[in-house]
Amino acid sequence: MAANYFLCILVLALICTSMAATKVVAKEEDQYHLDGGNYGPGSLKSYQCPSQCSRRCSKTQYHKPCMFFCQKCCTKCLCVPPGYYGNKAVCPCYNNWKTKRGGPKCP
């Protein structure tokens, strides 16, 4: 009887934890819908680059180089992908600009 009670409490705790994690993920995804989710080439004005790059680079430990290259890419492409990293497919110019060695130029 006590084992069944413990098992029931454990299952309820797992369900509650799962629901809380889902809400956190949904809240993080909401941050990607800035400006109505309008991303892509030419979606920004050049004066918006510093704020969008600040958002993009806010979670990296290499803030200065990230800001430098992000702003360079934003000025050329007028686009910064959503989120803190990845998601570059929504901005082909930003995604396809490469360094001399062939690596990605834009963070």
C-alpha cells in the first residue's frame, strides 16, 4: 500500500516537472518572434543592427568578437538570425558569408 502511494507521488512529480520544463522552452521560443518573426535578407534597417547583435551575442563568453562580426554581417546582410546561436538558415547571406579559411564569418 505504501509502495503504491510512493509510486503515485513520484509519477505526479514527474508530470509536474515535465509541464514546468515545457513552459520554459515555450517562453524561450517566444523570444524568437521579435518583429513578428520577420527574418531574412533586408528585414532590418542598419540602425537596428547594434540591438539585434547585442541580443544575438548576449550569452557568449566572446562578446566583443561576436559583436564585431555580427555587426559587420548585419550591415552587409541587413539580417540577424533569431536566438543566441544557430538558426542561420533564415538569413542566407548571414549564413553563407565565409572567412578566407572557409569557416563561418557571422556568429
